[in-house]
Amino acid sequence: MVQTCGDAPDVASSGITFTPTDSELYLALGEYLKTVLPSPFRLRQGQQNRTPSPVGPYCVMQLITTRLLATNGWSYTDASRVITEMREVTVQVSAFGAGAGDALKQVCGLWRDFYTTDWFRANGPILSPLTAADPRQLGFSNSENQYEDAWSVDLKMQVNYQRTIPQQSADQIKVTTIPADLPPTQE
């Protein structure tokens, strides 16, 4: 039995990098949604604790699923191996307040249009739009027990994640041959 003087350090020290991050996805999607949502809709990332709802109509984005689309691919640089992982990512966009249904119908209607594809190619090339579910109405009552207009849609996108793993490599090798002493052959 090995005795230790305490727990191992609990801080990961991996040199592996990972892109894009969830924050980068939310930023790219949020910037796009600002171009298609009608005024005065505000945008918020989901699961924010102790944050009151904005005044007026607003949308909440929440990453809800990821699904592997293909086997990983890889490439090499001088000092690393880059693994590419293609995933289908689903983000639920929920809208609350007056005009929520119309706002999400507009988002859904443009998600598969070339406007969206062109926008992401120029401004947020970390994702590519795939499909959108039909907008659905939610039962939502506020703190005063009054029903409010609330709708939701699931936007599916392809994200090509990349993990970079440091590794040693060589671009040159020096080979020295040494003649071997072989016994004479008989013919």
C-alpha cells in the first residue's frame, strides 16, 4: 500500500487546447440573432443565476445537445496534432414578451436561407446552420401569475471543434549505416 501525505493536486495541467468554446458559439449566434430579431428584443445566454428578466421582450439562448456527425479527422503541424470533431449542436432559443411568436418565426424562416449562411461565412465562421424545428408556444406565467407570450425554437448547426495536442516531431533525421560483419556465404 502506498502512503501519501494528502490528495493529489486537483488542478488539470493538460496542454490540450479546444476551440471553439461554448462562449464563442453563444457570441457568434447572439451577434447573428441581433441582425434578425425585431427591435426591441434583447438577448441573454441561458442558465444565468440571480439575474432578473430584462424589461420588455427578450430571448434566451441555451445549448441543449451535441451529437457526433462523423469520425474524427486529424492533421499535423510542426509541434502538434490537430483533431477535428464534427458535431451537430442544438441551441434552444426561447422568446418572451409581446411579439415572441413573430420574432421566432422570423428567426426560423431565415435560419436556412442564404442570408444566414452568408452572414456566418463572413462574421462567424465557427458554425454552419443546418435546420430549425418549428416554433412552438410555451405555457409561461410570470411572477404575478399572468400568462405571457412565450415561444421556443431549436436551431441546429454544424460546429467543427478542434483539439490541439502538443507532440514532438522531426523534420530531419540523420542516419548512419554501419557495415555488419557477416559470415562468408557458401555457394
